[in-house]
Amino acid sequence: MRLEQLQRVAVDAIKTNALRLALRSPSAQTQVLTEYLWVEEGAESTALERSRSVAPPAWLAKLIAAQLADERRHAGLLRARLAVLGITSPRKPPAIAHAKLWWIQRACAPYLDSFAAGPVVVFLAVAARFEATGVRVFARHLAVLDHDAPDAADAVLLREIVADERRHAKSCAAAAQRLVRDDEQRVFGELSARIAEIDRSFGVTLAVSHWVQVAALAARDRLKGGPQLESVTAGVTPNDRSAAAS
């Protein structure tokens, strides 16, 4: 098995176990949802904002604007769900999350002038990778919920988000390919591989950190006792959706 496959299997196993630990723990569940909020308001939006900042063609500007609107809506839905669980001021992302974005930006810097269409190609390549990673994250969580807690309120929320993320990943990848000339394909492949390598290299570290935090919170909730499952599986009401949209 190649290193890439080993990394993916390890991350999937660690995070799947963490998600199962979180099922009956409101504290652990809020940690998971908070990390999703970091994704929606952080790396993905940053890559798209940078794509928009370099005066892309009209068709691409429209696509980016639509995807940024989706990311803001996702963040609103997550914040509303966290509020239902008692979290109105989610914590800021850890330093390692910023480090990952910094390494990717540093690795991409030499490629900013490598394409006739400009640096927007680089930003789209980053966005496509982040969106694809987001699809795996949300789909993994949905698989756990469908198997162990099919009536969980979070399943409704995540299905809506993952559908958009799948569309975003395809759109960003297709947009980048549309801008890349035939004689630039080799360099673009090199860039994409470098982005993927850094993304994977942080994957196991972030997964272990995620598991430790979720396991600690789940253990704390078990020791405290009291109602657990009800908080996690409480339904998302129309009022919750209205709050998210406001």
C-alpha cells in the first residue's frame, strides 16, 4: 500500500472512531461541529476570496460569488446548530490549522506566475483540494450517522452541506482546467500534487489531535452523567434555519 493510501486509511479510521465517540456526547459533538465551522469560515473561503481578488473573467467571478455565498450559508447553519447545543461563541481554530494554510501558500508561491491566466489558477487549485477534502469529511460523518444514529438532527444539516461541497469541488477543478493551456498541464499537475501532498501530511496529525479532544470531551460527559443522546439528536427546527439565514 502506498504512503498516500496509508495516510488516507489512517485518517479515516481515527476520525470515524472519534465520530462514534461523539454520538452520545454533546460536548464532543460541539467540538466536531466547531471544527466544521473553522473549515467553512477559514481555508475554503480564504482560497475562494483570493481567487476573486485577482479580477477573474466574468463567468468565473459569478461562480466564485455563488460558492462564497454557499460557504456563508453553511457557516450560518453550523452556528445555528451550535447555538442549539449551547455554544454561541465558538473557539478559534488552533495554530496547526493556520500552519497548514501557511505551508500551502508558501508551496504555491513559485507557481503564481506560471500560468497565462494568472494566479487565479493557483488559488482555484487550492480551493478544489479543500473542497474535495471537505466532501470526504462530511461524507464520513454522514456514514457514521446513517449507521449508528439515522435520526440525528446533524444528518439533515450535513446532507445539505455535502451536496454543495461536491458541486464546489467539481466546479473549482473544472474552472482551473478551463484556464490551463495544454502546454501548462505538466506544471499544473505538479502544483496539484504539491498541494495534495501538504494536505495529506497534516491529515494524520490533525486527525490524532481531533481524536484526543473528542475522546476527552466524551469521557468527561460520561463521568458527569445526565442526559446525553437527547442533546445530540434534538431536531433542527424551522426557527433554527431562520436563525442561520439571518
